Amino acid sequence: MSGTDDTGAPAAPAPAPAPAPAGTAPRTRTRPPNGAGPPPERVEEHGGGDVRTGRRIRQVRELGILLALVLLVAVTALASPGFLSGQSVRDLLLGATLLTILAVGQSMVLITRNVDLSVGSVMGLSAFAVGLLFVSFPGLPTPVVMLAGVLVGTACGVVNGVLVAAARVPALVVTLGTLYMFRGIDFWWASGRQVNAADMPEGFLGLARISLLGIPLPAAIAAAVVLAAGWYLRNYRSGRELYAVGSEPAAARLVGIPVDRRVFAPFVVNGSLAGLAGVLYAARFGTLDATVGTGLELEVVAAAVVGGVAIFGGSGTVYGAALGALLLSAIDAALPMLRVDSFWQQAVVGLLILISIGLDRLLALRTARRLRGGGSRGA
Amino acid sequence: MDHHPPPAPPLLSLVGVSKSFGTVHALQDVSLELRGGEIHGLCGENGAGKSTLVKTIAGVHRPDAGHVEAEGRATAFSAPADAQRAGVAVIYQEPTLFPDLSVAENIFMGRQPLARGRRIDRRAMREAAEGLFARLGVRIDPDRPARGLSIADQQLVEIAKAMSFDARVLVMDEPTAALSGVEVERLFAVARSLRGDGAAVLFISHRFDEIFALCDRITVMRDGRHISTDPVAELTAGDLVRRMVGREVATLFPKQDVAPGETVLEVEGLHRAGVFADVGLSVRAGEIVALAGLVGAGRSEVVRAVFGVDRYDSGTVRVSGRRLPPGRPSAAMAAGVALVPEDRRQQGLVMEMSIERNATLTRRWSLSRLGLLRRRDEERAAAEWARRLQLKAGRLSDAVTTLSGGNQQKVVLAKWLATEPRLLIVDEPTRGIDVGTKAEVHRLLSELAGQGIAVLMVSSELPEVLGMADRVLVMHEGRISAELSRDEATEESVMYAATGQEGRAA
């Protein structure tokens, strides 16, 4: 950015060795910079360039998704006024709920430079478990069944976490395997059966219809999950250590971070959240078979990536991921209203992913250049 | 400035520590005492074991034999966290920052100041970081991400991090390599104030002036062994150089005398901002030219730029009079240049592939018929080279990983020699290779030069440089600081030039 040198050390005056007689030790300070003693009160400006650039760009990143969301909603509402009706907005929020919850969990895994591809299967397994519990034990209280659904997800997360953190197998491979494994268990367990709304208590199915201040309960739960995860990641040591692990695993070991534990925990949390998503799915749709959540994992990763969570770890927020989930859901809802062919829906999502990754790359390059900027060193 | 600390139990000591990596003995029976109120200097050539020693103190490596004592009691650091708890702070040679996190978080990672409810107190963290930078006399915004910091600024963040520990033992592994004069003075002031507070400081540097200016006692290491520890007043720079190199140039170097032919490689004014500057050199047919210097002097970067793997900002590279286009290794290969890289595991070989596949990798086009590689031709070509280089391998179809380091290096050499190069560039050709195979590699290089190949050799091992090279170019901080003929090149003259102390003979 600036024209000054950015060559760093070599540009600084070379250490001028004091003329010491050969063979004797130079016992005095022999590196007088610029021939004079260093004025101790002088403070150097370091790092150069735009001071808050990094943080500002990260905020801009999330603002950009919000802007895209607002733009999409505005255009759709203009073209088809029914889009902003209360029911339609409620549908949109409900639709985004599952994706948001899954995107939050996925983001935590991505931040540590891992990935969990098994979330769709975990959600499906948990949803079917909930349905089957209601069928097999009609007397069980609803909260117990819901908890059991979450715990099924937790157990799956533990399996993923152990394989990745302890057995040191790359997460991509492990979760690709468990994607099929959990789905297989689901099919074996269901063995062609289907659970219908009639098999489940009214109180459970009514959950989706409860509203808090006009917000559907599941959407409120998703919002709570986003806020809790965001708060934790930003304000707690272990939360920050997730970023550290993803940013530079070797350095994380050197500063004494228990890297394996920090890799393990997000998988468990992500599993639990996928379990929660399964419970909410069961409550909302009521019809459950072994194919619930098939293929969802890529949409989840897409939501997180569109929301600015770096696929190589170390950066991004769950707020961004939630916005990404909302945006993808809004696209799903808006395109039919705009009478766009369903083929184009997928293409638009794909384009969006490419744009967001391209944008990230561009911003990263620009930030790097601006942050390097200055070159005000060289006392 | 003379310090005579009262005899107290050392804060930290190594007792008979040994550590090996495979066949390489990085540390052999090393003992070292770090006393409170003392700055201890550590000198040694590249590969003398200094960094391994640092990592042993830091709890990264566990010694194979011997142990670490903290305040007179034997302890076992099994992880960096253990060492940190024992009050050991380390500034590593290469900065270990988290690029995505803020500077303040980098400093306090894992030890962030907490507010109520174990929440991170960002303001306190920010203020503490500012306080540390104020002590260092620099201003770096604690909120900016570490990504994009210059090497020097990264080093300052590392120093601030080490200071934040209130360490009882501070280890600094070449902290000044990227710093300017004022920054070095401030770092020294910090080190002295820590000494005044009774901490023990271990300071590693290649700059003798710094060592003598700062340290109370100096330890010299060589080939993984402890050579000497003396008070600074009883030492001269000459003593240090002699002890650091201090071995006979072995007669392991069967360099044939060859009358050099025409100029093969000509480099003029090669420049890359911040990496190397104004590098000019030439290599003639039949000549072995060594590029010596300390790690980080920019030697590998220069040869990588010559070969076209890395870019350069200005300058020209000519091979046999024809200019090579920058940044195109394929053009360099077509012109008859071969580069045997520094890191054979990462850059020289495809570790999971078979020996024969690796050996014929550079010739997959000339060996193929109609675009298909024929296994039989590959096998024949590989077997031929295995014989010529006396490769010790089970079967040529085994993976390269099954070979020893020296034989792996032979495979890399075979791969490049098969292209019949006019210019062979070898970067650290014998790193991590046992002595016997080393001599074989040397004999091979000498033979190749005898056949009229121009050889440019980057090496950190002085005996190798002195034994093999017709001419020695010494690099210091990105520039060629000396060109020495075979007669002029001695351990002392090369070492002086490499540490940037020109014109002083021992």
C-alpha cells in the first residue's frame, strides 16, 4: 500500500561491529544504531497501516451476508407481496431453524480445522430414535424422549471425536465413514418402518406451533443456541483455544493447549446439536423414516462457509454461520416465489458459495496487504 | 558488567541429556546449568543441537537419556504446559503465532485475564499487552490480527509473550535475527532486568558481539555435544569460533582436481525484497561451488529462485548463455538444470511411491510410449541407476519410506541425474545422513564434477564446504558477504563471513 520499504530487517542498518582488535572480545555494546545511543523514550509505530482493518473487515463480512439477505427479501417481497406475510415469515424461520442449529455446531468443528460430514445421518438417527421411543414406550414423558434424542446425537459425536482426536484419523475420512455408518444403523433399525404423527403425543407435535412473542419456539431455541455458542467462543479461554488450534495446530501445542481435547469437544457438541435438530425435525414434520436428513451435511457446510467460517479453520463466527443458514433458507423459499426453475435454485446456491469464497480470498489478500502496509520500522 | 553470582542451586539444569532422531544424534550426554541472576550464552554451528536443547528445556522433546532438573529436583516435562508451569518461557527461532487471532490473544493464549464468571477480560488483556509493548518501547495494536506482521514484529510479539509469563527461566533461540539495533537494545534491557530480578536467561545467537555484550557465561556446543562452558571474561571471539568448528577437516572428501570449463550458470543482481539482495554468482563446468552461511541467510531461497520454483523481483539467470525465464522450473529443466531440494521428504520424493517410480519421475515423458508409461522401461531405467549409485534397497518396487535417509537421497539424485543435467544444484545434500553414506554422496558429487557437470552446493556443514568446494560463496542476511577460493577458505574465514564480521581473520 505505502511506498515505503517492506523489506523488514535487511533494510535496517546493518550491525556495525565496533573496531575491536583482532582476537579480543568486544566487551562493549557493539551495535550502535545510526551511530547514536537509542533514545529510550522513543516509541516505534509498528505493524503500520490501518489499525482496525482486521476487525472491521470481519464485521463487514457478516454485514455483507445480512445485506444480501435483506436485498433478497426486498426483491422477493416486491415481486410477490405474499412473501412478507406473517405465516410466510414464520415458515421461513421454521425452515431455517434446523439448518441454523446444524451450522452452529459445524462452525465449531470447522474452526478447529476439522469437518463433520455425518451431521445429516446423526440428525436422521436421532429423529427416528425419538419416533421409535414414542411408539415403543407410549408412557414416556415428552421431555425424557427429547433428551434421549439429543443424547443419541451426543453419542455419535463422541464416536467421531474419539476417532479424530485420539486415533488421529483425518476428520474428513472419519466422518465420511460415520456418515454411512450412522445411516446404515438407522436403516437397520427402521427396517422399512415409518413413524407417523399419529404415533406421537399431541403435546410434542404442538411444540412447533408454540410462539414466544411471535417467534416460533424452535426458532427461539435456534437463536438461543447461536447466542450461547457465540458468547462461549468469544469470551471463554477454551472457546478462544478452538480458534488457536484451528489457526496453527503446532503453535497451539507449543503454548500448552490440550489440542486433542479441544478437537474432541466440538465434535461432541456438534453431535448433540445434530441430535437436537433431529428432535425438532420429529416435532415439526411428524413423519419419520430412515431417510431423514439425507444429504443435509453439504448444505450445512455451505451455510457455514457462506457465513464466513473458514474451511481451513481459525476464523469465522457462529453468527455468520447462522446468517448463512438464514440466507440459504431464504433463497430456497424465495426462488419458487420468483418463479425460478428449481434447477436454478441449486445453481444459485453454488454460485453463492463460490462468490463468498472468492470474496473471502479477496478480502484476505487486501487485509494482508493493508496490514503489512506501513513499513515504518527501521530505527 | 562482570557478574559473579553466588553459588546457588541452578534454577534449571540438564543432566547428561541425550536425544536421537532416527540415526541422527542431536544431543549426546549434554549437561548445562542455568543459574538465577545469570545470562547464559549458547553458541554452536548449525546442527550442533542448540534447537533440540531448547525444545528439551521447553518440554517439546523428552530426552532419551538423562533428565531435566528444576531447582535441584529431577522433573519430567512431558508437555510444553509442564515446562510453563515450572516457569520456563521460550522464544523460539521461528515465531509460533496464530495468524487469525489478535496480537493480545496471541500473547495471553491460555492465560487470558479473567473477569467474573471466568469470562475473558478483554480490556485487561488489551491493557496488559499495551503495558508489555511499552516496556519493549514499541507500539503494536493489540487488537490487530497477527497475520501480516513482519517477521521482526512477530518476534516482538513472541518476546512480549515470554515477558508476560514472569518467567524464572527465559530461553531465547536467536531472538535477534530479524530485529533492528534499537529493538535489540531494548530486548537486552529486558533480559538484564530479568537477570536483576533473579531469573535465569539462556541466550542463543550467532552474533558474537551480542553474546559478549549480554552474557555472563558462554557454552559452546558441537555435533550434539557439550564442548565448554566458561565465564565471558576468559573468552575471545577467536576462542569461540575455534571451539564451534574445532574438528579436523576429514579426509572423507575425495575432491578431484578439475580444470574448470566454460561458464554454465551466471546469476546477476538477483533480488527479492526482504529475502535476498544483489546476488551475483557464476559456476563453471566441472566446478563445485559451495554456498555457505547460517540457516536463514537466504541460500535455499536463492537456489530456488534460480531454478524457478520461487519468484524474484529483479536480476537475471543465464544457463550456458541463455536467459532463463523466471518462475518456470520446466524451462530450467529443459535448459539442463537440476535441483536436489533441501527437504527430501517434503520436496524431493513422493514418499508413498515406489523407489523406481520416484527415480523415473523426471523422465516420465521420455520413457513413455504414446503417452503411456511402460512398467518394464521404468524398471530397467531405475535398476540401471540403482546400480550406478550403489543403492542399498530391498526391492525397487518397495516404497521409498523403507530406505534410510542416505539411500533416499541417492534416489533423489538418481531422479535428477537421469535428466543429464549441465548444472546440478544440491541443497544440503547430506543433511541427516550417516557418515558412511555421506562419503558416498561426496564421491558422487566429485565424480559428476569430473564429468564436466557444474555443481552448486548449498551446505551448512563446514567440513563439507571446505572439503568439496573449488570456490566458497558465503551469504549473510541475504547478501553474498564473501567469495573465497579453495585456498582462502578456512573454517574461521567462512564463519566470520557467515556471521557478518568481514575482514577479521582469526
